[in-house]
Amino acid sequence: MHGTRVHDTQQPVISVRNLWKVFGPKAARVPVSAELRELSRRELLDRTSCTAAVRDIEFDVAPGEVFVVMGLSGSGKSTLVRCLTRLIEPTAGEVIFEGEDILNADEKRLRELRRRKFSMVFQHFGLLPHRCVVDNVAYGLEIRGVGKAERAKRAGEVIELVGLGGYEKAYPDQLSGGMQQRVGLARALAGDPDVLLFDEPFSALDPLIRRDMQSEICRLHREVGKTMVFITHDLAEALKVGDRILIMRDGALVQIGTGDELVAAPADDYVRDFVRDVPKSHVLTLKWIMRPKRDDDPLDGPELGPDVVVREATRSVLAAEKPVKVVKDGELLGIVGDEEILSIIAESGS
Ligand SMILES: Nc1ncnc2c1ncn2[C@@H]1O[C@H](COP(=O)(O)OP(=O)(O)O)[C@@H](O)[C@H]1O
Ligand SMILES: [Mg+2]
């Protein structure tokens, strides 16, 4: 979904600054203590009985972006995403949503934001068992006081959008896991929120269904273009749906980047472990494998852009008589020949 990446000049939808969530007694003293802030998870627990589930996290989510948060189980992903809407109360920091500091919002404003601006999709679908699909999907609208005809119309639209047309009158227990999660998606979309938040929505699904649902998210994102924050512990999923990926470990931010940045330049061994098995040619782009031009390089080879994925370029590079020039805005950035392509393919194991 890299084509949908947004420009730096746009105001972020969500800005998170110095965000902390500490669980335990007198949690608030941890972020303000120069000494306690620096302790490892274990030391902090031993000394204070506190767990810093989110430690000094900072990031921006741009309009229309799919922003993925990834990390091993227990790294703080769920806590972080719940802090964004104050389903969990942050201990310190700022969460700015569309210019408004959410940590200053009163109860009434928070309820309004949660109803109108955010929607959350969880791993466990949380459908109401005694309500049929259309009534589950329309539930949020009903709470908002939207009239019956209007509700039915909107629910019908989003049910079509998620590919559940024909199942309006079915009950949750008549549907497969994948279809139930589609209902969850439709329900989240029904209120036309500004941001969709997903907490490992597909982790309980079978691998094949899971792949379908990932494609479904990509398609939905193309069609409705919503800003999404998507949590997963699965790198393949992160690479498939995400424009950018934030990697967390023990509550802290380890690296933020696009998939190709993480694969090409992992910040440390934790990230390297995550990306180890990714077929490089599927993720890396020509800018990562090109070499500087040499004097004996012919200048009349074919041209490709720096953001073309290696796998997509393989055939044309190998077929060309001359090395390919990597060019952007008329500027020659580097050269990719058979050698560069073949070495990356060898590393990809494909
Ligand atoms: N209510 C809570 N009380 C105390 N510790 C918690 C609470 N919720 C989460 N934690 C701890 O915070 C850390 C991060 O948890 P969580 O955000 O659920 O991680 P993830 O979603 O990445 O698996 C874990 O060590 C977890 O045990
Ligand atoms: Mg979690």
C-alpha cells in the first residue's frame, strides 16, 4: 500500500509525545524520575512493583496512513493503542488528535470522540449474539440516535462493502470466524469514523482466512482511504497492510520505518530477528540495491524508478542488454545490473 503514503507536510491525525503508561503503585513518579525512567523492566519491577507498559513513545500518524504497531506479546501494543482513546488512562505525555489534546478532554467529549471519531476492532469480535448481522452493524448508530431507516441504509452499505451482502439476517453463531470479523469491520465502519484502530483483529483466524482478511483491509483502505492504526505481532501482516511500522520492545520504541527500511536497515538484533525470514526481493526496492555509476557503464540502458520493488524489476533487468539506470526526476541515482539482482535473489531464498 506504499502508493498511499502521505506527505510530511500534512498535519498528522494523531500525534503522540512522551507517552507513558505505568501500571502499579505510585505509577506517576516513574516518568518524572530521571533514575526510574532508565531502569530495565525487571529492575523497575523489583524496586517499585511497577510495569512500564508504554515508555516514552513518540510518533505521528498521517491522514490516510495505515500505521502498524508491532512487537512480541507483552511489548505494550494493546496498552499503547488503548491509551490513544483513553480506554486506558496514560500516566504521562500527550495524545493530540486532530489538533486536540485528548488527555484534557472531559468525559462527555471523550464519549463523543469514541462514538464519532474512533472505531476499534478487536481480536474477539464482541458481536451481540442475539442480534442479526444488520442489527449488530447498526448498533453504534442506534446508540447515537440515528433513525431506523437511516440506520438500515447505512448498515446495508457497509455490509456490502465488507462482502457480506446476503447475510444481513444471519446470526453471529451461523457465521465462520472470518465472516464474524467482517461484521466487526462493518460495525466499525458504520459510524464513518476518522480513525480505525485494530488490535490483532485476525490473530484468532485460520492462516488462509487471515490472508483473505489482510487483503480485505488493503482493499477497504483503497476504497475508503481511512486512517488506520493496526496492531499485530506478525511481520508478514505488518508488511502487507502497513505504510509504516513502529516496532516496540518492553514498552519502548525500537524503530519506525517503512517495510523496506526495516528490512534493509534494522536498528538492532530485535528488529533483525523479526525481518530475518522476509524474502528480501519482495520488500526491498531498487534504491537499496543500486550501486554508484562506474565510468565504463553505458548510459543508454533502460530506466526504472528507485521505488520499484526488486521482484517486480527482476525480469526487465535480467532481460536488458545493458545495466538499468535508476532515475528519479531526471537524476541518475545509481545502476542496477544482473549482479545486484542476483545477489538479492540468492539472499531471498526464492
Ligand atoms: N492492567 C494491567 N496491570 C498491570 N500490568 C499490565 C496491565 N495491562 C498490561 N500489563 C502489562 O503491560 C505489559 C504490556 O501488555 P500489553 O499492552 O497487553 O502487551 P501486548 O499487547 O504487546 O501483548 C505486559 O507486561 C503486561 O503484563
Ligand atoms: Mg495485545
